Amino acid sequence: MHMPSKNQPRAAVRKPGHAQPPTVSGHWLLAALSWTVLAAAFCAWGALCLLFWQGSWQLLYHPSAKIARTPAAVGLAFDPAGFAATDTGLLRLQGWWISAPPDAPLSGYTVLYFHDRDGNLSDTVNALAALNDVGVNVLAFDYRGYGQSQFVRPSEAHWRQDAAWALQYLTATRHIDPRTIVLDGSGLGANLALETAAAHSELAGAILNSPLENPMDAVFNDARARMVPARLLTSDRYSLDAPAAALRIPSLWVLPAPEGQKINHPQKEPEAFQKVSAPKSLIWQPASKTAEQDYVDALEYWLGHLPSR
């Protein structure tokens, strides 16, 4: 019988019930860790996108709920105007109706006023008083999310719908001839007025007071917008070019004169204004003591020379 020598290695003896522990590849562990980190980063980025989508409107719109001032503060009589009722009777939009002064030469016109993106109707009282001085009827209202109107997150789509409801209120409820309705917007409200006017060629005209050329810069230039696909997460645009090219009714553009330049100094016309093929007028309004009266005089002249339809 062959006997192993003392120096010859003995074969490993496997004892029953004691299996070898499994081993995990280091490459697999590194890959799993990498995928876990990527998944966590993607979830964090997705959460950031969701937060931006939900809150980016606050970079553009700055509504206020409290009505701190009414036309009565400047001696104007007015009637509350609520319209755009829901199926349950809730009035979505609240505003003011200001009648033209008795025997005013331009009382045949009704101005539908669109205010800017900040505040609410309280901030429009002086502008409404100027329109009253011109001698026209005025309907001014708060968009949803502003003042006493229904609380809904503001957006371009909602503003367009609110404008459509206001027009419907004037024509269907107050039975006003659309050919006597003039849209008047200030700031971002001017962008809305231009969009609405381009879609309603039956109206008398549109007054565009300081429209914003690039309103979405307030959103896209924000530091947080650089971390997410901001343009995909927001649908608002308020572009001036397309509705300007589609405009078929007379328009009056009122733009602030550049500071330090004389009013008779040649100014560069905005690109959107150049795209308008319908009758149009442009005035540069300097900051001066007579600016308000000059504005009223300009409106009186422009309204007085609108073509009869």
C-alpha cells in the first residue's frame, strides 16, 4: 500500500453541511453603486423639475388678492361686474364697469382693459380715470388668481380664456356691438390685448401700452431655470410677432420714450410693430409733468379718427 510522504500535500477534505461562501465581483458592486447614484440623482433632478413646473409661474406673475383702492378713491362712480359663471353659479371673474360721462363725444366706444401682471385692479385706478377723461365706457376686471376673482394659478392659457369671457360678457350680457369695443392693455396685459385683437377682427381697435418684448426672460433667465429644461416645462410665451402679423384692426402703440432722449428724436420701431400690416400708430411717451394729459389727448385723437365700420 502506497503511503503519502510527510511533505506531500493532502487533498482538501469537504465536510458535509459547510458550503463555500459566495463571492461578489468587485466590478458588479461598482456598477451597482454607480447605477444607484445615478438613479438617486435622476430622482432628485425629476423632483426639481416638478417643483419648477409647479412654481415657475411666480417668476412671471405677481398677483395680489387685497383690493385696497377702487375708482371711488378718485371720485369715479362704478358698478361691480361679475361674470363667467361656473355650473354651480360661482362667478369666476370680478371687475368694474365705469360708464362714460354724459354726452361724451366718444361714449359710443367701450374699452376692455387688461391690466399688467402685478397687483390687481387696485393698481389700475389712475389708468381707468384717464380712460374716463377720454369719455368712453370701461370694463376692467381681474384675471383668475387676482383680486376677488376665482383663485386659479395664472397662465397664458387662463388669461386668454378670461379675455374671451370678458368679451362674451360685453357682447352677450351687455349687448354691446363688438365693432365699438376697443381693447386696451398695459405691460403684459398689452401682450394679451394683442393676442386677443389678432383673434377678433370684428373689434374696433387695440391700444397697446408698453407691451413686453421678452416677458419670459423673467423665467428663463432665472438661475433655477438653468438646471431644468425650462422651455419644455412652461407653455407661456406671450410672443408679439405672430399676433402682430395676424392683426387686422387698427392699433395704437404707446411706448415709453428712452430716458434722456428728446421726443422728436428718431426712435427705432419695435420689430413687432413693423410686422403689423393693418392701420397702426405709434407714440413715444416721455416721463414729464404733462405725460398723463398728453396720453389722454393722444387717445382722444386716435379714437376720434378710427374708421367707422
